[in-house]
Amino acid sequence: MRRRTAVRALALPLALAAALLTGPPPAGAEAPVSSRGPHESRLYIPKGNPDAYRQAAGLLRDGRYADAAGILAMVRTPQAVWFGDQPPAEVERQTRTVVRDAARKGAVPVLALYNVPGRDCSNYSGGGASTTAEYQEWVDAVARGIGGHAAMVVLEPDSLALLPADCGQDDAQGTRTAARYTEVRYAVDTLGRLARTRVYLDTGHPGWHTVGSLVPRLVRAGVGGATGFFTNASNYRTEADSHWYGTLISACVGYVEDGGAAADCPDQYWPRADAEGWIAEHVTTPASRRKHFVTDTSRNGLGPWTAPPGKYTDAQDWCNPPGRGLGDRPTTATGDPLYDAKLWIKIPGESDGLCLRGTAGPRDPERGTVDPAAGDWFPEQALELVRLAQPPLPTKGLLATVR
């Protein structure tokens, strides 16, 4: 009897691993092709972080079926594929593999490119290309990999919201900041020429820059040649706030392109009625010609975390905040012609880095543990996101699959 139990305990995790790798998406993750509207696209589901599979298998061994199904549902939801640090030949090969796999499945992949020199101000996610020329060679390789396939490109998160000048890494002449604009414009020009590729530029999130301060950066970075921009990447701002921020930025870009000053545009802190009135009166660019946007809803189901007042000198509310949940499922059916998609840009379950919140560490004082390095799997946070998902994850059918 003991032997048969052991065999069953091994078989269940193996069955779960097979379901994770090859099984169908969870019910509700994507609308069936037949039920999609004429402008709705199937978004690509890449293979997940291997440690997510291991966590789900361990939960199943422990008889925690609901949690295992939740991790499975999260992994089997469309999300971005990140590229950065690979040499050109490798990133070309990997990109080509992804876009071809997506094409076979009738889906559109979301590619997050993260290799600009000096990215993340050389902090937790620091790295990237060493020089502008090296970065341009890397972008060329990505473009060759995409070729004529459909793709949505999230171009360099934090590249415009966090310029070298913003973190004291520039010289008096602004050399590195000027190079950053050159690099982003090159990527826009190169990738934007691809017939079926949509390119979106960085805007940070609505709790960071005002509309009037961010739009000049977009314009200088070449947003005119891009599809538009993205907001809330890897952050926790609500869907409503992100949608409104995108709407304001789109209107302001149109206003500036028609000769207006960004400083005159309403920002996210204006009363909504006043902002809508200003746009109606001053923005002559028709909505059909304004820049589009996408948002990251991967972890914003409960909105941002607010630290207890006075507890920390630097709360790092963006860094593995406790008690957050998955947000809206990815979709291109947003009901707004300017709003191209809700996406899971940040891979939910992967750590933001070592969060000390102004303390000496090494433990995260909110969690009592040492947080994994940026990009590594964070099992405790993954379970939080699943359990607190808003709206809840569709796991009913998956429970039958894994039990």
C-alpha cells in the first residue's frame, strides 16, 4: 500500500507538469476565436518560469489543489516574453522561435525589450548593452527575428521615465541622456518599419510623472513613429488610473504635435470633468489619429500598496509589496479605440528584487524574508497574487485536471 501511494504521489506532479507545459489555457483566459470581435486578437501564452512549475507540483504533492490550480491558471495566462542581455545572434534566434510559435497558434506575442544601456539606473535590474552601437546591433537582431510576423513590442520599460539624468548618472552636458533618446528612437525607427509590429514607448505609471513632464520625453524619443506607449509596467496602479493616464497622454501628444505646449495639458491630478472639457476645447487631432496605448494589469487587482505612515524612510512601494493580487486578464477587447490592450507585461510571480525599505536588511521588513533577486521566482508572492486576484482566477476546470 505504501508503495502504491508513493507512485501516485510522483504521478500527480508529473501530470501537473505536463498540463502546465502542454495543456489548454484555463477557461476564460482567452475568448474563443469564434466569439472574438473583429478587432480582438488572441494573445500568446509562452512557457512559464520553470520554478512556477516546481511550485505547483510541490503544492499538488501537499494536497493543496486549489493553490496548485491557481499557479497553473496564472502561468497559462497570456504574458510578455522578455529579452535582454543576450548577444545578437541569440536574441535573433529566440525572437524568431517565439514569433513563429505564436503564428502557428494564431496568436500575437508581446515582446518586452529590456537591453538599453544603463537600464534601471544600474539598480536591481541593471545591465543592458554597453554602448549605443552595441544596442543598435541588438535591436537589428530583434528586428530580423520578428521579420514579417505579428508582434507587440513593449520597448524598454523605465527607459523614458527613468533617464540617466534622473538618477545622477549623467554629465553636465547630458551626454548619456541624449544617447538614451538616440537609442530609443533607433529602436522605434527599426522596429516600426516592420509591417506587422506595433511598438509602444515607456511612460512609467500614473503615480510617477505628470502628463506635462512626460509627453516631451515621448516626443523627443520618437513616439510619432511608434504605435503609441505603455503605462504601469511592473507596477500596481489601478486599471482606472492607468486608463485615464493613457487617455490624457494620448490627447497631450496630439496637442503637442499640432503645435501646443505640453505644459498646458491637463494632468492626472486635474478634476476629470475639467480635463475632459480642456481636451474637447483644445485638442484638434481626431481620436482616430492619436497615439494608442496599452497597460500592465498583471499585479494591479488591488491597486498600489501604502506603507504604514512613518514606518520606513523609503517604503519602496513598487518592490514586492505585500497583499497584492493579479489584475484584469490580458485582452485586446478594451472598449476604447485608443486602448489597444490590457497586458501582463511583468511576469507575475517573479521578484522585483531585494527590498529593504530603508533598513539595513538583509530581510524585507514587510515579509520577514530575504526577497529573491530581480527576475527570480518568488513563491510566497506568487501565492498572494493568485489568492487575491481581482477578478478571481478561473480555476474550476483546472482543479479537475490536476486532481
